[in-house]
Amino acid sequence: MTDSAWRRIEPLLPAADGRGRPQRDHRQVIDGILWRLLTGVPWSFPGAGTISPTAGAGPAQG
């Protein structure tokens, strides 16, 4: 992701509130999601645990 694209997206993401596990770097997560979407690699590919729980957590929390 380019720096200019990141500057547009970053303000839309939640800040860490200090509760629970430390969050992954948002830019790394979004880069991982975009990589998976662009390459077509299935979510069940080894190592997906770093990306898929974070990606799926947002909408389910309401």
C-alpha cells in the first residue's frame, strides 16, 4: 500500500484502547488482506491466523 493511500485510511481505523491483547499494526493487517485478495490465496493457507481473526472481528462486533 502506498504512503498516500495509508494516510487516507489510517484515520478511519480504531485506536488501541489498552484493553486485551496488543493489536497488530493496522497497516500490516490491511497489507495482508489486500495481498490475499489480489493473489487469490485461500484464507485457509498456513499463516492465515494472523490475518483472518482480525479481519473477521470488526463486522461481527456490530
